[in-house]
Amino acid sequence: MMPLEVIPPSAEIGELIKKTNKREAKRKDIVALREALRNTELWSLAGDIAEHAVARIVDGAAGGVAFVEESLREGVRQKRAELLKDEDGPLEMLLVEQVTVAWLALYTTQHAYDATLAKGTSIRNADCFERRLNGAHRRFVRACEALARIRKLGLRGPFQVNVAADGGTFQQVNTKA
């Protein structure tokens, strides 16, 4: 994946980024950068992992064609806008993000699967693509179900959710309004 171009809001933060963008950065510089990231929205330029996921999927699907890349990014932007509601809290926003990433992954996988089948492929390769497609579909459906469940509950205050994972183990998620 191509690194994101970050234009820092100040020369001071730009210097901190340069000083810490190496293996053996000084501890005091790392602490100063961490503090700067806590007190600004700068972290979202390089630290928004959902955006990194979208960028990776788009890069793989577009094949370097700018029109396709920008069309896919705009599709994700519009899908987010369609799914977000004015009353959505932080949890709903995270789930909308998950739905849009899963949507993009599902349909780019479907496209790659169809292209592979059209060219002709071995049964083993087709089976591999079928499993990838099924996994992408499951992730999309689960993301949609989670968003619908949270919206149906209409939770607006602090709450706890216990999520069952495969094998019956539970993961506890606490959130605030």
C-alpha cells in the first residue's frame, strides 16, 4: 500500500514526525508525538485503519487506473453517507464503517471471482475464490446485522455488549455515549 501523504498542521509537529519516522527514534520525541496526536485530529490522517483497509482494497481492485480508483472511493463515500443517520453515536459510526468496508471487499471479491471464471481456471483455484467470496459475504452480513441490532436497541448511554465468538467464548465490549 502506498503511504499516505501527511501535511502536518504545524512545523513543530512536522519535525516530530520526521524525528520519529525511523527505527531508533528517541523516547522523548515519541512521547511528544503521542501527546500531539492526543490533542489534535492529526492521528486520523495516518492512523485511520479503516481508511487504510479501503485504500488497500481499492488499490488491488483498480489496477492503477485513476478513474476506477476514484470511482470506488466515491462509491464508499456515498455508501457511508446513505447508511449514516443524524442520531448515530460512535458505535453506529464504527459499524457503518465496517459495513462499507465489508461491502467494498465483497463486491471487489465478486468481481475478481467472475473475471477468473470468465478466463477459465482450475477447479482448485475456483474453489479457493469461492471460499474467499463466501467469507466476504459472511463478514458483510454480520456487519449489517450488528448495525441493525444496535439501531434496533436504540442505545444512547454507556452500555456493555457480550459478543459470542466461534467456540462459545465471549468478548466483552464496553462503550460510552
